Amino acid sequence: MDWNKVCGRVDLLFSLCFILNMETATLAAGCFWCVEAVFDDLKGVEDVVSGYSGGHTDNPTYQEVCSETTGHAEVVQITFDPNELSFADLLRVYFTVHDPTQMNRQGNDIGTSYRSAIFYHSDEQKRVAEEVIKEITDEGIYDKPIVTEVTKFDKFWPAENYHQEYFANNPNQPYCAAVVAPKVAKFRQKFASRLKK
């Protein structure tokens, strides 16, 4: 028996099982640098990619999205293990790291590209998103109504390479220091038990 072939097949099988058990979430919550930095630290999350969804043009650039002419939102596409992190719990984190009551903005970032949106990948994700929004509304966490869109996922366009892992690579950049770092700190404090080790 050729153990190299057997081990190679086992590695391939393990990789396929790992990939098949993953789930994808696509979320908009203002500037994707903030959202990516938070979800990178969350236990159960395997990958976070900054990009664009919800628009009407193919392969938009950052400048085009910021011009508010493409209809895209800045999003993160999250690959996560639903055996370790449920979609509902992922959304509970999502709703604490941005203000879902602000229409087409987050703080000083203004425009439809900064809207709050959940781009669901299945009917189950849509159902869970609506349930979590109701749960948060019923708890009275926010004084104003939640305006987060719950929209069927269509396409995801990865952002330019320099946007990926932006906060990790540029923690002293003024926007990161003033806006991203406090959001990440708040997340780490509130969800300390859910952080990656």
C-alpha cells in the first residue's frame, strides 16, 4: 500500500469536509475596515474578505463605490463554521458593532455605500436575520427603529488588495486610530469569551 497516496487522499477528503461544512455571511455595516477587524477576532470565523455587494455594475472599484453611482455597499464576506458559531450569534455581534438605526451612514461616513445590510445566502439566513432583528427590537436596545436591509445576496466583488486586513496593517492610520480601534476594543471587551486565542 502506498501510504503517500492514502495520506494525500485523506488530506483532500479532510479539506473537502472542512469546506463543505463552512457557511458564508455577507454583511454591510459602514466602513468595511471596522467590520473586518472585528470579525477577524471572532472564534468560529475562518476568513473575512472586504468587498462590495448590492450594486448594479460589475467589478466596481473603491472610487466608483465611494462616488455613490454603483449602488454597492461596502461589505465583508465572512466564512464561518456553523458548528462553532451560529449565524444568529454572528448577527448578534454584528448588531453591537455598528448602529443599525442610521439610514445610509455610520457616524461621519455618509452614503448608501455605508448602509446597514444583511445579504442573505439562503431562506434560512433570511429567517434568522428577521428573527434576530425582532429579538433586538423587542429588547429595546436601540431608541430608534432598526433600518438594516435584509436583501437576497447576488454578487460579491472583493475590494482591492490594500483594503484587506487594513486595520491589522495600518493601526496608526488616523481613521483606524480614531474610529476602528475603539470599535474593536468595544467588541473585545463585550465578547471576550468569544475571541480567538
